[in-house]
Amino acid sequence: MKKTANYLPLVILGIMLLNACAREESSDVNQDKIHTAYELFYNANEDKTYARATFKFSNALGTNLKLTSPSEVTFNGDVLTFKDALAYYEKEYAGPISTGTFKWVDTDGNEFENTISLKSINYPTPLDTISRSAAYELFWVGDSLIDNEKVVLTVNGVLEGDAQIFTQDNVNAKSIILALNQLQALGQGNGTLWMDRYFTPALSEKTSAGGLITGRYRPINKSVYLD
């Protein structure tokens, strides 16, 4: 049974790759039925910012689309490059970029502009040990949450597959509570925290198929001892 479980992630990965490979040219579909997803993601572990755009037919689960010239997508005027393996458009930047505008021009010449921003977040200092004997409240360094924001904290322990996910999305919140039962599911020993702050406002300009836009900030992962 354990052997089968070990193969499961590989099967899921294979399905994801097959889905990514299935794609159509954007000129083959009604331009008003193209679903758009944009993301501005700063990862402090790499000190890099990624501007990404994904196009699908009809909805978020639809067929991946590759833009047909003269259709293109830019971020702050820079053209994004199609990444064939995962079927999205991307441009990398050195260092943090806190705001910018995505612009997509469809094959009919219609233009859609959407601006996104992201806010920094970090771990408190010092943070060396987290006790597993009681719930723990982590107060982050950074602004409190506003509408359409959330913080997701993942704690990875020493045991295989024991990672626990904690989420905070209450307006004005400035902390996240690590519940006792989830902490107790983690083994004692060295652990790693990674945290993402998301901002997902409504799109300003979109097709009838809709879409989403996300700003995401990830501070440098934190090593802690789970006592």
C-alpha cells in the first residue's frame, strides 16, 4: 500500500503535464471566450519577481491557449515569453517589483489592461522554536490584511508527508494561528516554514469568460525547531 502511495505524486504530475501539453491556438476560438489569469510573484528565496499570464478557453479549467500573432501579452511594456512545458507566459526580473500592469491584446485588436500590486510580509524575530503542546499565534512583520488578501503558511516537519497548511483571510488580521491538532501532526525536530501573502482583486478589464489577477509575496523560508 505504501508503494502505491509513493507512486501517486508521479501519477498526478503526469496528469498535470498531459493537461499542460493539450493546447490550441487562440485564433481558433471566440476571443470573448478567453479566460485570463495573471500573477505577479516575488520570491525572496531567489530574489526574483515573476510576471505570468495564462490563457484558457471558456473558464479556468478550459483548454490551454497559445496566443496567435498579432495577439500578445506584456507586463510594464515587456513582452512575456511562452513557456511550452507549462503552457503559460512569463518574464523574470531581478529583485522585487511591487506593482505593474499586464496588457493583453487579442487577435481582434481588443486591449485589456489590469494593474496589480503586492505587499511584503516577513517572519517575526526571533523565531527559533515552535512548541507542539499548544496552539501558536504567529504575528507577521508587515501590514494587516485588507479586502481580497490572505496569508497562507505551510509548515513542513521531519516526517514524510506531514506538511500542514494554515490560512488567514480576515480583514485587519496581522497574525495567523497554528492550531494544536495540526501542530501535533508534525513530528518533533527541525522544520521549515514558507509563507505567501496573496492579493486577488477583481479584474478591471476582462472578457465575458472572466479571469483573475494575483499579487503574491514570499519571504525567505524560515527554519525552526518543532518542540
